[in-house]
Amino acid sequence: MFTGIVRERAKVASFDRGRLVVESSLEPTIGDSVAVDGVCLTVAERTNGSLAFDLMPETLQRAKPFGAEVNLETALRAGDPLGGHYVQGHVDSVGRVRSVEPEGDSRRVTIEAPDAVLRYCVEKGSITVDGVSLTITALAGEAFEVSLVRHTLEATTLGSLEPGGSVNLEVDVLAKYVERLASR
């Protein structure tokens, strides 16, 4: 379980035959879960300044390809503050950035998403974009909007979003449970 509060923006050192290696100052142990751009991965190897993860074909099919940098978050531990929202690290879909507009020191980003994601989106609700917990500021047809404050732009990879780019999306799991319970 994660919160969507990114702990580190890390450089991808390599990605070969399903093994992702990132340069990181985080210190999880082998077997720990780490969200990498919102994808829950297990630490397979840890060496001086790097973490290695082995990816399954399912992960490669569901998530966007990793870029030069990724957002990292270690798993939530009992007693840790819940600064974002409950995030599982299970990508629901890949979205496409429609637009990025400046708003003072922040940016408004519009992201196109499939109906399977949009059905769980509500204004002022939570969504995870590339592992970052965000508040949906508006719904716009086949898309939703989020606003990114200066800290998010600087501390995560979301500062480099451009129209046409892909992002990993995870909807709020509580909305899925509510839907399931209400349908019974």
C-alpha cells in the first residue's frame, strides 16, 4: 500500500529483458515493495546507489514504458502519515496528456482516459498519475483535469509532462469497492 507521495525522482540506469535498474538513495530491503511511476514492484537487488526490479509480462502490458526518470515511493508502514490517498500500485490504464497550461506558479493538465477510468473520477476526488496522488479539479468529456503545484512540478516527473505523452493511471480503490457493494 502506498500514498502517492513521491519520495524520490530517480534516473533509470537500464531496462533490459524485464529487469529495471534505477539509481536511488532510498534504502528498501530485498523483497520490499516500491511504487515506480505508480507500479508496485518488488526490490530484487540493491547495490550501492541502485535498485533492481524484475517486471512480469502483465506489468509490461498494462503500464506505459519507463522514461529516463521515474517517481519512487516506498511502501506505507504502520504509523506513517497518509499524506495522499490509498494507492495500491496497480495501474488501471494508461492515459494521454491532452494539454498542459500554465496557471501562475502551477500548471493545469488535462489527461484523456478511457471510460473504465473516468467512471471512477469525480471532481475533488483522488487519482494517481505516474504514482503521484492528485486531486481531480474538473471533468472534461473524455478527460479529467488536475492542477500541479510548484513542489509537485519540481519533486516529480510530472514537471516534464507534454501534450501527447503517456501516464500511468490508478483510480481511487475506495470508489471501486463502493461500486461493487452498491451493485449487490
